Amino acid sequence: MDEIDRLLWKKALELSSGDRKPRCCTVSYAPGHVLRGGVQLKNALYGCKVTFIMFFGKTCPYCQMFDPIFRQVGERYSDVANFVKADIEEFYQLAASLGVMGTPTTVAFYNGQPVDLAPGFMTAPQFKIFVESVLSRAGCK
């Protein structure tokens, strides 16, 4: 058996061992994608078991400060969850129905249903803890 065959055999064993991450997404958006309309919202909510939507305002300074954190943490977990943004002015009815009182507010969804809400700015460690908590409960961590 040559080196290539050994490597292929090893990789096949790894893949068949069940050590892979669960497949939690079928449709995913780039972290920080700004939703445009109901179709994208529906695709984001139902394309992954878990979706994080950050409601933001265009002139909100805390939203601008949180945006790079949202994207950075979103990049880390983009294979198991959607991390998208919704303009509070465009999605005001959804925001009101979820109890969003200000921006930024991040709402976590599981199978299209809201499961957690984090109002305000969060540091990267705080947001990571929030994300990991939701993903763990969903079995997507």
C-alpha cells in the first residue's frame, strides 16, 4: 500500500467514524448578510436549524460597534448556523412581534421559532457564550 492509499484509507475511516459535525444547514448566508424581504428571511430561518438575526438601525452607533463582532463569531460558526442582519425599519413588524425594544438586538431561532433574545451590545466573549448556548441546546455545536 503506497502513501496515497494509506492517506485515503485514513480519511475514509475518519469520515465513517461519526466524528463529523452535525449537518445543521442546507441554505446559508454569509455572516452579516443583510436580509432583503420575506423570501430571504424565510430562507435564513429555515435554511439552518439555528439562525441568529441581529436587528440593527442604520444610524445606531452600538450596532456599528457590534457588527464586526457579530460577523467574526458568525464566521466561526457559519457551518452550523446563519448569522444575518435585519434592518429594524424594514422588519419592524417582526421586531415588534418578538419584543425587540431597541438596537442592536440579537434573536436566536431554532427551526424557525424564536428561542432566545439578547438585547444590546455584547463583547465577543459574551456573544460567543450566547451563541454556544443556543447551538448546544440545538445539538449543532
